[in-house]
Amino acid sequence: MRSIYYIALILIIILLLVDNREKLFGESESDFIKYYKKACRLNELDACLELGESYENGLNGVLRDYKLAVKFYHRACELNSSIACNNLGYLYDYGIGTDRDNIEAFKNYKRSCRLKSMVGCYNLALKYFDGDGVKRELFKAYNLFSRICEKGLGEGCNNLGYMYAHGLYVKRDIFKAISLYGDACQFGIPSGCSNLGTIYDRGLFGISRDLVRAEQYYIKACNLDDNSSCNRLRFRRGISSKFDFKVAERICNRNVKIGCYKLGELYSSGGKFVDMDISKALLYFRKACDLGQREACKRIGDYYRDGTLF
């Protein structure tokens, strides 16, 4: 009992002697953080912003700490950093490092937009469009999406296209929608390409069905890592080119089940690009089955029943 008392006493003395608890555990702040914090206290905007980014993402040798990220983004936003205001809005929007607060998210997105951040304006437009934390006002969403699209932010073009396609605030104009989706696709927005693919694939809004054009847009969206477009592309045709083979490999590696299934099919019979390889076919079929591809599960069952994948 006395030994426990002495140990406790020694620990208390150590804690009293150490002026910074972080030193005890070898987690003292780097000189970079110390001086950036001092600079931030002296209203150096860039220092406050970088501290926020460092704590949000665990950069520059600091542990991720969302509460500190909120603190430094808040200070940088007060100093009129459009990036910090947008990032702070995002943290409030999703309750990261703070309680979720749609009103605070809206306020910070609005301030970011006023400070000329197109990303901030886009997030603000989404708030108006969805009526999340603010009254739904489609005309404000439309104006912001238009402004963002004109500045080259593809997400704005895509959402504006959606409004024209569905007649939200504006009169439905499918040709305007197609043009805007095309702009979004050119700006590298996968949903813009995918939306065009879907329109031509299904013949929506009175547009003539065009499977060739649909596939072209699905390929673009797939190359932009849109898995749903990869699935649609692979369902339409088998692996008939080296491009198909590379796409199937890439999407299978991203756990897109149809890519694995098509590779299994290819190796089960062989073709122009690969020799028949039952072990590889089973490997890909098993992965597709594990990902929920029912045909792949059946093919494996057939193999164990019949001894063949044909």
C-alpha cells in the first residue's frame, strides 16, 4: 500500500515539474506550428488558414484535430479568407469538429461567396436549391449556378443543366440542358457526362435514342471514375478491345463487380487479348460474386457441378 502511495506521489511531482504536458509524451509542437500560431494571433491570414488545413487533414506533422481546424478556420474567415469561410461552412454542414449547424454553414458559405470563392458560391447555391438551412429559393440557386458555370466551374453547369432538364424555375429546355451537361462534361465533371449518356441511352425528354453516343459519354464518365457509368458501359458490350480490357481491369480494382465479371468471362474462354485461364476466370468470378454479382456466383456453382465454366 505504501509503495503505491510513493508511486502516485512521484507521478504528481513529475507532472508539476513539467510545464507542458505534451513534453511528457514526446508530442511537443514543432517550431513551425508554434510560430504559425503566433502569426495567427497577430492576424496573419495565411498562417491561420494553413493551421486550419493542417489540423483538418493531419498535415505538416500535426495530428488531425477537427476542433482546432474549426478554431483556425474561424479566425482566418474573420480575416476574410474565402477558402477558410468555405471550409468552415463545410465543417458546420457535416458536423465535423463541431455540432452540425445548417445556419452557420449557410452563413459561412455566403461569406465565402461574397469573398469571390466560386466553390463557396456553389455550396451556397446548393443550400438555396435544397432549402437546407435556409428557405428554398430556386431563382437564387439559378443565378449562382449561372455565375459559377460562366466562371468555368463545371458543377455549376451540371446543376444548371438539371434545372433546364426538369423545368425548375426556368421553362424546360432539353437542348439547353444538353448543352450545359456537355459543358460540365468538358470541364471534367463525371455526372455531366453520365447525364448525357443516360439521356441518349434511354431516349429521355423526347430525344431520339442513340446508343453509340450514349456509350461515348459513358466512356468519358467511366474514365473520370464514375462507377455507375462503368457498369452501364460494361453491361452493354463485352470485352472486345484492349481499351475494354483496361477499363475492366481498372474498375474491377475499384471493386466494381461487373468489371470483375466481364474479366472472368474473358478468361473463361480466351480471346484476342488473353489466353484461356480457368484459374484467373475463377479468381475474377469469385471477386465479382463477393461483390454481389449473382451471375458470377452461378458460374462458379456451374463449374463445381459440371467441371467447366462454359
